[in-house]
Amino acid sequence: MKESVSGKASKRTLQSRRLFYCILPFIILSFLFSYFPLHGWIYAFYDYKPPLKLSQCDFVGWKWFETLFANKTQVAQIFQVMKNTLAMSLLGMLTSVFPIGFAIFLNEIKCKWFKSLVQTLTALPNFISWVLVYSVAFSLFTDGGLVNTLLQNMGLITTPIKFLDSDAHIYSWMTLWNVWKGLGWGAILYLAAIAGIDSELYEAARVDGANRFCLMKEITLPSLMPTFFVLLMMSVANFLNNGMDQYFVFQNSFNKEHIQVLDLYVYNVGMTGSSLSLATAISMLKSIISLILLTIVNILSKKTRGESII
């Protein structure tokens, strides 16, 4: 009896080791790309001037953190950047329901080849760089682009509409481009969740006389809610992380005031602005705030749903 118990324990230990070895490469990659770069935070406490070594630069302590709130102009600029960041993030959260609806209706397509075609065509934009997306936008919406040319030929307008060289509705434009690029890719996770729904639930509902819309409303949609809420809470934790690529390629002197989110502001300060150390300080504060948001969301998830996300 003791031998059988010890044999089971050794098998469990061996299985645990195998599983650990499977995830070990991902742990190493996470450390290299997510945690190891954090040593660069030390630049926020120095007056770093490239190409000097850090040891050759002056230690300034909290100077750069105090600089962020040193004058009204700086505070106003940071306030505008935070306003842009929160607006873009909020619109992104509001449009996060679109992949759910798209996945549900895509799942209802019975023609397999057409379903695969639609899924492929809608997922492809995710793999296109924002530089190419801007090239498409430039070809369509510039003064001499396709849209303005068609509108002028149809007699609807007399002068070209400034789609790209304008600060009007910049939040909406950025959100629409983001939805177009990520709709198909975002639906993949929900399609996988739909595939895991017990088919007996659908069969029992059909026996009770439920039609397709009732099946979607009463079975498919509720089954996707746990996945949606986990992704929603993760997006809340990443509220300040909008990314930079999209806003960098679309920014110009006309829309810079409202398109400059926090990540882009850090880049502009560090690469084209006053100081790399100041940009590091801003990025450091952003990471700390994001960690605090993640902790709060995790606590709320545990209290409301009984489950934590980390």
C-alpha cells in the first residue's frame, strides 16, 4: 500500500516537473521582456545625457517627478494628455462588445467556406502594421484621395474635406480605425469560448421550441459573459496603456493636442523633447498607476465574482 502511494506521488512529481519545463521558456521570456527592463527606471533619478555613461551623469533624486507639476503649463499639458488617454481607453472599452456580437453572428453562419472567408478577411487587418493602415487612410481620405474625389465628382462637396488634417472628431476616428483593425482578431477568443459550450444545452432548448435568436440570447451570450468580464477587467487594469503606434503615425500639427495619449507623450518627451530621464519618470508613474488599478480590479473581482484574475 505504501509503495502504491509513493508511486502515485512520484508520478505526480514527474508530471509537475514536465508541466513546469513546458512553461519555463515563457517564464524566461516574460522575465527578459517585462521585468528585466525595469532596471531602466534608475534613469528617472539621474540627469541622463546621452551618450554619457550613467555614472558620468548627475544624480538628481526626485527632480523629474517634481518637474511634472512645477508650472501651470506643464500641468495643463499633462491634464490634456491624461484626458486624451482616458477618452481613448473608455471608447475602447465601450467598443469591446463588438467582437462578442461579431463572434455570435459569425457562429450562426452555416456555410463553412463563407464563414472561414469572413473570419480570415476580418482577422487579417490585425497583422497589418499601423504604418500600412495610415497609408490606406492617406489614399482614401487625403485632399486628393478617393473619398474626396468621389464626393466632388458627385457634386456633394466643392472643397475637399479635411479628414486627416483636422482635429475634429479625432477620438471617434481613432476608435473606428482600432475597431476595424481588431474586430476579427478579438472575436477569435469568443469563437473558441462558443466552441466549448455544451451542445446538449442547445438541443434541450430546441426541444422546448427556442428559435435561433433565443439560443443566442439565452445560451450563447450568457456563456460568453465570464470571458468578457475577465477581458474587461484586464482592460481596466491597462487603462493608461493605449500603445503608441497608431497615434504616432496619425499625429500631425493639426491634431496633436487631442491625439497625444500618454505613451505617445512619453515618446515625444524622450525622443524629441527635453529629457530621457523625464520620459522615464512619466513612464514609471504610469506603470505604478497601472499596477494599482490591476490590484483594485482584482480585489473587486474576488468580492463580486468570487474569482480573481491574478
